[in-house]
Amino acid sequence: MADIVSLLLPFFGLILIGYIAAKATKQPAEALGWLNTFIIYAALPALFFKLVSRTPIEELTRVDFIVTDIAATYAVFILLFVIGRVLRGNSLADCTIQSFAGAYGNIGYMGPGLALLALGEGAAVPVALIICFENAQHFIVALALMAAAGDDKRSKGQLAADIVRKVALHPFILSTAAGFAVAALHIDQPPAFQRLVDYLAQAAAPCALFAMGVTLALRPLKRIPAEISYIVPAKLILHPIAVFVALTAVGGFEPVWIQAAVLLASLPTATNVFVIGQQYGVWQERASATILITTVFSVVTVSLWLIVIRSGLLPLQLLP
């Protein structure tokens, strides 16, 4: 238990420091712009490139792992969508944001730092693959469903072009693709370039967690949605269980890959959910509240998942 506390204290401590700094200094939201730019366009891409480029190419081609992980994630997404649409009668746009709130974890900002600290370098490849492919899938689904809801006024051709451009040119996707190319072609990286990548990668987790704390402070809790009663347990409990069941049922994956996928699935709602809601003017305040509440509760739930994973209580096969 002590090692879990020592692992999570600095991790969530950085979020708390960012939160306190934002409350104390009362800087406007715009002041966070350049830090977010550094994180998204430099630090995290450097981390993903480092993880992928220094991995044997055969480990990077596990399509079965990616397909299984995404299938489990979207099983949770579809369940929440059906609850919102059929049982609660919410609009298509609202259901989209609600479903993302329960299935889109903060894998970009929180995932790499926590997984590598908790599970070691063996978690690097599954973490990079999950972040890259899940983010790409989320971009596609969000734009497509918002267009179907009528909240996107672009033509079908323009929408398709924008989806392709947003996915293909995202820094996470580009850096991961570059890493794939370097690994496949066995390109030797100059030492100076490797040091630069290392410096940027080391800054990724601290800066991302600090920025997350600031973001939470700048979005005060104004309205608690009724949907929170099932979105929170879906995100923090059901999502990791679904990923675990799917991966162990398919089988053939290294234990650390399953553990990394479960840990990433246990993370709280991504701040991108608020960004999507804000972009379309849908469920904005309630998305912000969901992010804050899942983040607070995740201090407990992520700790419990880490105890289960690190203590060996997580069975790595469903059948003997």
C-alpha cells in the first residue's frame, strides 16, 4: 500500500499544485495557452515518438490488441448512448457528449506518466498504441455523430476532408507514425536528437498534470448533471472491467499490455470531452462537472486499480 501512495502522491500532487496555483494567481484561461501548446505539440509527441521508435517493429503491429481495446471502449460508449437516448430521451448531440464522458479517458495527459511509473518501460508500447488509435477513433466518431445530429453544418465532402485532416495531422498521430517509420527502417538517431527528444519527453507528464489542475480550477462546478450517477461508475469501474474482460477473453497478450490497458481505461474523463462540447455548444457545463467529479473520485478508484494490478489480484486469463 505504501508504494501505491508514494506512486500516486506526486502524480495527483501535480494536479493539486496546478489547481492551487490557478486559484491563487487568478490568471485568465488564456494564460494556459502556450503551456498547452508545448504539451500537445512538443512534449507529448516527443514522448510518443521515443516510446515507439525505440521498440522492435514486431511489437508495434498488434492489430488484435488495438481492435480489442477499442471494441471494449466502444461497448461502454454504446451502452451509455442507449441509456441516454432510449431511457432518458436525450438529444443525439447530448448523448454523444455523455457517452464520450463515460468512455474517453484522460489517456493523453495522465496515461503515459502513470503507466510508465507504475508498470515500467514494458508498458510503453501498449500505452502509445492506445493513445494514438483511441484518439484517432474518438475524433472520427465525434465529428460524424455531431454531423448526424445536425450540429455540424459542413457538407459531407468537407466533413470527410476535415476528419481526415484532423486525424492525419494531429501531433500525437504524426509523432507515433514517425516512430513507426524509424522502428521499421531501423534508422539510427543522432545522439543530439535523442537528447532533445528525451528532454521534451521528460517534461510531458509534469507539464500535462499541472495544466490539468489549472484547467480544473478554471472550470468551477456549477451544475451537477443527473447523468453523473451512471457516467462516473461507467468511466471509473465499468470501462476498465470491459477492457480487461475483452483482452483476457481474446488472449495472447503480454500481462503488462493487459495491465496497461486496464490502467488507462480506469482514468477519469478526458478534458477533450469539454472541448468537443464547447465546440458544438452541447452539454458544456455538465461535461466540465463530469471531468471534475471523475477526477476527484479517480484518486480513490485509480489507487484501487493499481493495488489490484500490482498485487497480482488481476487474473490474466478468464479460463484455466
